[in-house]
Amino acid sequence: MPSTTTQLPVIVVGAGPTGLGAAIELARCGIRSILIERNDRTSWHPKTRNFNTRTMEIARGWGREIYDELRGLDLPAQWKSPIRFASSLTGKETGTIEAHGFAGAGPERSPVGSVFSSQDMIEPVLLRQARRSGMVDVRFNHEMVEFVSGHEHGADGVTIVMKNKANAETSTLQGAALIAADGAMSGMRELLKMPMSGAAKIAHFINCYYKADIEKFASARPGVLLFVTNEKVAGVFQPLDARGRWLCQMMVPEDQWSTDIYTPDRCSQWIRDAVGVEDLAIDVVSIGKWQMNALVSESFVAGNVLLMGDAAHMFPPTGGLGMNTGVQGMHNAVWKLALYLRGKAGRSLLDTYTTERRPIARWVAEQSHHNAMQVQKIGLISRGLAPATLTAEDVLKETRRYGNQLGIELGGIYESHAVVPDGTNPPEVADPYTDYAPSGRPGHRAPHVWLRQGNDTFSTLDLLGPEFTVLAGASGQAWREIVHRVADEMGLQMGCFVVGEPVGLRDVEGQFLARYGLENDGAVLVRPDGYVAWRSRSAIPDARHQLQRALKQILA
């Protein structure tokens, strides 16, 4: 067990969605943090814009207030599907993809829906929650200028040198650990010399945020992504609020990849050419640029340093999976870090962050790269530059996963010593990337089931706490005493809930046992990140010892 204590806070570098989410999740786990951000405020540019179903489940766990604030940012339903391809917004449409996943998983699979907004709107909501927690010391206009120690094996805490950019004063800051959520150009990743693998410099884009009455021309053919390609332009329109706020991604040659070249006037002309309306009034708010990569770090952990978000992996922006994979990876890591810092888990539990999340990140990177290449093919077809044998219909079939990724959102499977296999196989689905089948098998996300107590209706996911939770069938009352004794003996916070009448929570649709693969006296152990860690499909002899042995393996 580590000698580090939670007297020192965790240092979080970067106040994007992943860094802010890490500070909030640390607070949920009872760990204080210092959040430093080199800019003087949250993002002023929209950047990415999708909190998918799984990410919104995580946000729901942070409290009703933040969840409702995020829900209030959502796009109208008609702008969340389909993905459209056309010569211009007023020109010929060449194809569509029904993006069912962008609309959310549906109430039979999740208690939440996805939220489409923009990063400049999402981050202030996360910041308010971080400050409401009373556990996060937020320091904008501060940057790490030197990493002193903490990345070496067996490190006891971390030490950095931080500069206050307002007055140029530097100070030494010590922490229990450091979360590097400092973006695609992560200085921490470079300092640690963490190699990345995958495809780099796939394409180059100018990103323009502006206000214009695009809805006037697109409302007859609304969609979540409106790709346009003609002899003058190639790129995509992204609605931000369906009330005049828009983002455009303009694909440009590398030698023109500059905001000095793509001025407000040039961006405005690009937008007019893409809409097909020469006199369209446009108010350009901000312009950025980004390079498309599909890269994943070889490791996410070095000593007491954890890479998260774009610092750990970079994806083509096909489906908002970059931000979502970052937040979901953070959710996988923080509870492990919290238990390690509290002396309740061994160092190897931290390493399962890489073991469990890197295969997911690699899978997302490969599929996102594939989607991006297919979109470029559609552009070539629409301009008459593709081989005659290559048709839009064929390419669209190859791109059907775009916007339809419930499998990767909800059905990703973890394999590590933090999961105790029970010898069963995962459910069969037609395509594990697009299709999701609920399963209580160890390594799977705990399935959502609607429950009721009195007049309150809620989800099984709402029962999960910051350490471990046991869910048992209606005849599993004995698990309550077992869990109480194990929690006391191991110094853990553990909740236990019986599902099924007459003594337990009401199973509204009678789905609990089937979805979790349990007999009426069975139980599952669920981790703080909502994944099943161990399952006893029915009552077993010496259940207390078996549960305790499972926890010791997980926390080793």
C-alpha cells in the first residue's frame, strides 16, 4: 500500500472538459484538487460539441443540478440526426446517414439522453459544479513551467513549479498525484517522452465560429453534421443552438493552414460558397485551427502522473468521441487513484487505467480514422474526381458506423485484474461498435433498469457510490449482512440494494434479473465507475469470503 496520503491535493493541469470532469469526480470521491489552467478563462471557442449518453450518465452521478444545466444546453431533436452530404446547403443532396446514436440510447437502455452543445457552453457548467463542491481550488492564468518529480516508479507524490501569468511569480506546488489533461499538444506527455502510435497529420482544418441565419436555408434539411463539397469548398457545418450560432470545419491544404490566411473575410466567403448564398450576412466570432490525428499513447500512467483526454489520445472528430472518450477514461481512472491515495488499493490498480482504456481508445481511433477517410471519398465523388466504380451509395454503407456507436459507448468490455471473470461469454451482437446488448457480466457497464421506491422512479445507475455497490435479487437479503461485514473488515464504503418486491426496490419493468444475468438470490459487485467487477449468479457457500477475495484481487 502507498505511503502517500490525501493530505496533499491532486494537481490537475488543464481546465477543459476532461480536466474539469476529473476535479469534479475527485471531489465526489472525497479528494481535494488544485486545477491550474494557463488561459484566463474557460474556452471562448466552441471546439467539440457532444456529451453522449455514457458521458451524461457520468454527469448525472455528479448531481441533479449540473445534469439539468447540461440538459438545458441541448439542440432541438431535429438537429441531432441525420448526417447529410450535399454540394451546398442550398444545392443537391448526395446522401444521408441516419445518426441514431447522436439522439441517445433511449430510456430502455439509459436514464439519460445525449446533449449537443458546444465546449464554450459546456465548460462553464462544469466549472460551476467544481466550485460548488468546495473541494477544488481553481487557478486560471497559471501554468506549470517545470515538472520536478513524481513520474518515476515508486514516487511518493509529485512536485511542480507553477507560474502565475498575471504577475510572473513562480512557486513550488506539491501534490499527491498529477492529472495531465493539458490537450493534444500536452507538454506533460512530451516531458515524459510517452510515445504515441497511429496516424498523424491526416488532414488540416480551419475552425470558424460565427453567427448567421443558416437555419433559414438548412431548416428544410436539418441535421447534426452538414457536409458540403463543391469546386470551391470542402468541409462541414455544425449547428450549435439552432438559433444562429454555427461552427464550420474547413478542410484546407497544409500550406494554407493558417489563421493569417483564413481571415474573417475569407472565412465568410467560404461560408457563403458552402451555403450557396452570396449575400449572406455573417458575424465571425473566432477562428482556430487544428490538425486531424488518430494517435494513442502507449501508456496512460507514469509514476503518480496520469494522462487524460487529448493528452492520452487524439481522434478525428467523427462523432464527438474525443471529448467523450476523455471523460469516460477519466471516470475509469479517478476512483482507482482515490482508493490508491487513501491506502485502500495497491499501485497496480492505477495501471489498469491503461490496460482497460487503451484498447477502447485504439478502437475509437481506428474507426474515427476510417470514417474520416470515407467522408473524403464522398467529397471526391461529388466533385467527379473519384473512379467511376466508386459510388456514394457504396461509401455511405461503409460509413454507417458514423453517428451510430452505442456499442462503443455502452458496450465496451474491460479486462484486467480489476475485473473478476465468471467464465461466461459476452452477449452476441451484429456489430460490437454500433450495437449494444445489456449485460451484467463482469467487465461490462452495469445495465440500466428502472426502479421505484414510493413515488420516486430512478435507475440502477443512480444507486452507485464513490467506492463499491452490491445489487442483489429479491431473495438476496442475506447479501446485506455480508456486504456490511466485508466493508467493515476491509475499510471500504459499500452500499447494498435488494431489487424486487416485497422487501426490495420495485423493478418497474421486471428486467433486473434478466439484464444482470442473476437468479433471485444472486448479486453483482459494481465498481465506482459503473462497471460490474464480480458476479455471483446465485447464492453460494461462503459468500462473504468469495466477495472479500474478489475485492482483494481488484484492489491489489
